[in-house]
Amino acid sequence: MATSTFQKISDGISHQLHGASERIVDFKDDTERTLGKRIDAFARTVKRHPMSSIAIGAGAGLATGYLLAFFIHRD
């Protein structure tokens, strides 16, 4: 009787883990697909507007550096 109960519990856990793993794989596939599309769109935008992209990147880098220096040198 105990072995049968243990087997039922073990089978239930195994079934739940299998379902969870399928959901994780589906999530991974959806994420890869979505990120791939967004990265491609970003690359096309950078190729169409290279100077604007450089300016935005430089501005973001300067702003990040300013904020980092501000927080590090605070008294």
C-alpha cells in the first residue's frame, strides 16, 4: 500500500515537472523570437540613422558617467 501511494505521488510530481519544463521551453522560444525581431529592428534603425545613433549613445554614456561620478563623490 505504501509503495502504491509513493508511486502515485512520484508520478504526479513527474507529470507536473514535465508540464513545467514544456512551459519553460515555450517561454524560451517566444523570448528568443521576440528578442530576435527587436534586435533586427534596432539594427535597421542604426543603419538608417548612424549619426543619430552615435549621438544618442554618446549622450547616454556621458549621462551615465555624470551620474556615476555624482554618486561616488557625494559627501
